Amino acid sequence: MQGDSDNRNDRGTVSIDGPAHGGTTAAGGAAQPAGHAATAAALRGHRRAFLQGAAASATVAVAAPAIAQSGPSVRWRLQSSFPKSLDTLFGAAQMFCERIDRLTGGRFQIRPFAAGEIVGGLQVLDAVQNGTIEMGHTASYYYIGRNRSLAFDTAVPFGLNARQQNAWMYYGGGLDLMREVLREFNVMHFPAGNTGTQMGGWFRREIRSVKDMQGLRFRIPGLAGEMLSRIGVLPQVIAPADIYSSLERGTIDATEFVGPYDDEKLGFAKVTKFYYYPGFWEGGAQLSMYVGLKEWEKLPREFQQAIDVASAEINVNMLAEYDAKNPPALARIQKTGVQVRPFPPDVMAAAQKAAFQIYDEEAAKNPSFAKIYANWRAFRDAQHSWHRTADLSFDNFVLSNPLSGQPAAPSPAKK
């Protein structure tokens, strides 16, 4: 927790020990304009930031002693939307702050806070917008009440998987479009993590067909909740801390969360019998790093580039970490006797129809949504053509044909 002395030191947005915010001064060189050049460069697409990060770190480590006396010193606060117990999600914010420190030779220090330590986990956008904190790590679809277009920055039902989301953001125009929306909230943003395809959730009763969704009290918020309401579900909005007790008491019949690694920690296997897949409303849920626009524009260009590089690195790392941790977690869950089942095809077909009806209706009345949806839909269609050709055929064969002498993966339980 933060003490009084920490409050005094950390709440100031920037303390300058060297040149003014207008630019950075290299040894023997002139000041470089800050803010807009880095922003424009970032908008042109992904600059292979993950690979550059290693080189940048080495360069800064060598150069830091020579420039530390004349360079600016910046201290910020960053709040995550996630608790410390979710170490992959909150850990991404920690990794980001550590990376910034190394990239800048300790001259730019950002302190990470967990959900609730400064503001509520779902208040990160407001806190960055009004200057309570300089940065936030969050999921943009938490804020669709402000503008439904923000859903595309994280995930929409039957949308893109993690690879496709990255491709859209960095090379398909998604980053430009989402930054245009977030600028309305005085926020600069960066892709900063992805969970991959999530699980469909934990159910107290078996789902045999779309009829079993009727009257189901399902903890699922946002566009996904609206989509499922159109096929008979009763969406419930419940804070993560209250999900377990709600399931245990029977206040709700089902909940979704993330995937095996995170879900296992919450103990849902103790109070439910069925674990369904896939989470068709989150094919590749992206997390985002928010920076207050005014504070961003004050930063020296070097520090702006450090944010760009560190965000790209945790964007890659989070997906890799989940892909490594989810398989053993799923195996442990299955050993508890929980039945892992696919959603029936008619459930997914009905939900997909409802989802795209929602998108068409929203596009008809929301110009921002319509602009993004048209670009996103065309990109999605092109991606499907390519992935059907390459990835789908490869994955289907490899996953369906284990090597001779090795057991196949367990099949879902038969009805």
C-alpha cells in the first residue's frame, strides 16, 4: 500500500532535473520535438517493437551514465484494472514498469498499482482522463457505456483471434481508428496484452441445446451479455470478488471469466460441474495501456518511444504466458471431475446471428461505430479467407492426428 511519503513523491506527474518538456537533448545535439513525431510514427504501424526493445535496452544501459545528469527525471503512477492475485494480468503492468525503468536508465519511473488501490478497477479510463493517474492498464470494453466503439479495442463476439487482432491493430488500420476514439477521452493508447481465446465459462447445469439457455442467470456483462439476452439468457453483472459466493448460493447459474489458469485460482470447480468452451465472445481479448494525452505530449520523445516498445513487449509476452500456463491448468481442472464440454452448435449459431444484428443496429445510429465496423468487418473477412487456407487445415490435421505411439488428447464427454 502507498504511504504518505509515497503520495508526496509519486502524485507529481513530472519532475524535471534537466531540459524542459519540449524536447530531449542528446550529447552535443539540438533539442528534438517531443510528442507529435513519436505519435505520428506509432500511428503508421508496428515498428517491430519487441525486437527493438532488446537493442534499445542495451543502448540505454550504455548511454545512461553520460546523459543522466542532463536528462529529465519523470515519475508516474499506473493503475491496473486487475488484482495482484491475477498475476498474468497484473504482472503485465509490473513488467511494463520494470521495462520502462531499464529502457531509460532509471530516469523514467512508473509505479504500478492494483485495482482498488487508487480507484476502482472499472474506473481506470476516468482516472486517466481526469489526471488522477498518468497511466492505466485495462480493457477498453469495460467502458462501452461511454462509446460502444471501444469494444473493438478489446474483443467483440465472434470477432478476431489474438493474431488477427494484432494484425488489425498494427497493419489493418485498427490502431488509428481506436486512437481516434480514445482521443475524445484525452487518452493515448497502446495494445498491451492479449489473453487469447477464452473459455466459455462455468455452468451448474448441462447445456444440451439453445433451449437450455432460456432463463439462465449468467454472469456476463457488456455486448456479450446483450447478445446472449437475445437467445434467452438473463445476463448478470457481478463483481469478480462476488462470483464464487453467487455460484455457491445458486444466485447465478453460470459465469464466465478468462481461462483455466486464472479460473482455477477462483475455485469455480468446487461449485460447478461443467466447463464450456469456447468463449465465442472473446476470441482474442486485448488489453490496452492508456496514457493521459496531456502528459504524453509533455514527454521527451525518448520516453514516448520507451512506452511504445514496452507496451509491444508485454503485448507479446502476455499471450505467450497464457499459452504456456493454460494447458497444465486445464489438465488439473479435469482431474477434479469437472466435465469440459463444447457449446452445442445451435447455441453458437443463434448467438452469432444475434451478435451481428447488434452490430448492424449500432452502426445505423453510431457514426463512430459504423466507421470502425466497416473497416473491421472487411479485415475480418480477408483474415478468414487466409486462415481457412493455411492455419485451419494445418491445425485440424495436427490436432486430429497424434504421432504414432502417443495418446490423443481426451475427447469431450459424450452426451
